Amino acid sequence: MAPLDGILILDLTHVLAGPFATQSLQDLGARVIKVERPGTGDDTRTFPPFLAGESAYFATLNAGKQSIALDLKAEGDRAIFDRLVARADVLVENYRPGVMARLGYGWEMLHALYPRLVYAAVSGFGQTGPDAGKPAYDMVVQARGGVMSITGETGGPPVRVGASIGDIVAGMYLAQGVLAALYQREKTGAGAFIDVAMLDSQLAIQEHALAIASATGVAPGPTGARHPTITPFATFRAADGFVVIAAGNDAMFGKLCRMLGLDIAADPRFASNAARCENHALLKRLIETVTLGQPVAHWLSVLDAAGLPTARVQDMLEVLADPQLRARGMVLPVTPYPGGPAFTAPGNPIKMSTLPEPAALPPAPRLDGDRATILAWLEQDG
């Protein structure tokens, strides 16, 4: 039995933040019925890359869900949706604030009819505040939330984080909120309204930048691959590429110096983490005078043997072949529907003793492909 067996989630979300959250919940055993726009469905069905004309992007975010296309302004489709809501444990949506209320499906109305329903909303700026009605995308909240101001190289232009963390982090917080509300419902019998903003979520993840700004009154800038408050904690040039070295405390730094043959651990400029941060540029040059003499593979072997945290900077093809990730079930095939394309998707990073580890993921739904199954289930349940 999976942790969320028996939990039914109506997923009215599209693109990334909402689908990421509901995919996490589906991975934990929930049944997710994706309610899509007739004709077009989720925007990401048109996002490249494509296999056999279908979006790999969509497949990785919607594996195992079911799809029904409903127009919530059409009387017949509203009747179907009403029956689904009556059976749902959770409704998730990512429309702009007020849209669901205008359709007659706002939190207050649904809570009065179905007190146990958990209602989860994710939006760019949240349900309250002067900018609640503004549209947002990942890059907008990365910019406004300060993440872009600390990303990139010193003196360079602002850089977006390569992954869509504006959406993804909000999706993570949304999933946390749903789980907390379901647990609370077990004790109180009542559902809750969850309001997660992408902008709020960007601030919540900036532990060092917030601490620096609030404690010093100075806004931190970008530091490239270097950690702003731990040194050495960065990428270093080797003969044929870059190696990450993360010596997170004085003991590790001393060991690193011994492995590199550098007699600087007791040097006042480097004897403490604060001193190393102050003199990070000089320290990087000293380390690279050694690391440039051997290839990345050599330093990985040497540093691994010494128990020092290190890594090669892998591209995504190398990541997909990484033996550790494969051993953890994190690179999985998506089972194709008959005649459909075969995709690859990430596995569930939440490993639980009560959660079976799949060898493959279920197929992503075709637009409205589960209508007959869902309608038959509604009839069967009365």
C-alpha cells in the first residue's frame, strides 16, 4: 500500500509548478485526474523536445495521471466536474486569483459544500497583496525574488538558474502543504485552503543571501560557482576540465592541503573559514597551481580516497548514465501506451520502506484519453 492510496486529486494545473506538485503526490500513490482544456490541453503538450510527435517535457511531469477534457463554462462538462469534486480529496489549481471563484468553484463555495476537500492554489504572487492579479513565469519570480541577482559570475549580467526553480520550488511547497492539510484533516475532519506563491518560495530558499543582506545591510552579488560563505567550496580547473571541491570545515581543509601538497593550513590567511572567504581568490590560485597538473579523473580518485566531497561537473547525458542515480531508481523508462513513444523520466526521490520502488513509470495520459474510464467509474460509484 502506497502512502497516498485512496486519495483522489483533481489537477486543474498546467505547465510546471502545479503539475510538478501533483506528480510528486502521484508518485506517493495518489490517483490524479488531470482536468484539461478541450482541444489543446496542458500547454506543455506543445513543448519540445518531441518523440513521435509527443512532448517529452509533458511526459516527465504527468506520468501515471489520467486525463479528461472539460470546459468549465459548458453545462454538461460542469455536471461531470461537479461529480468529480464531490469525490475528490484534493483540488489543485494554478489560475490567477479569482478565476475559479468566477467559475463558481472558489474555495468558500466548495468548502461549504464539501468541508473535507483540501483546496490548493499556486500562483505567481499569491492570493493576497497588491500584485496578486499579476501574471508570472519562472524567470519573472527568479528576477523579482533576488535569485538572479546572486547567479552568474561577478561583473557579468544577471543569469537565470538553469532549472526552472521558480516553478519547481513552489511545486514542492504546494505538495508539502497538501500533505500537511491531509494529515490535519485526519484530526479535525476539515479540509484547508493552501495558498503558495512562486515569489514567496524564491525568498524562502535563499538562506545565505537573506542572512547576508539582513545582517550587513549589503546586498550580496553573484559569486559564480563559489559558495559565498564557505571556502574552498567551488569549481577548480584541472588539466582537462573542472573538478568540484567542497571542503566545508577546517578539518577538511587541512586534509585537502595535505592531499595537494600545500603547506598553507596554518597560514593566518587560510587558517579559518572566515579568513579563507576573505582571501578566496588567492586560495583558488594556489589550489589551481596544483590541480592544473592532473586531469579531473586523477583528482576525483585522490579526493574520493581521502573522503573529501568532490564531483565532476556532469552534463545531462552523463547524469542519465550515472551508476549511483541508476542504482537509486532515479532514471526510469515511461511505459508507452500501445503504439506510443518511449520516454525517460526521473524516479521518485522520496524512498520509503512502505513505498514499492517501480522499475518503470506508467504512461503519461493522452488528452481526454481517460474520459470513458472516468465516466464509467462515476457511474459505478453512483
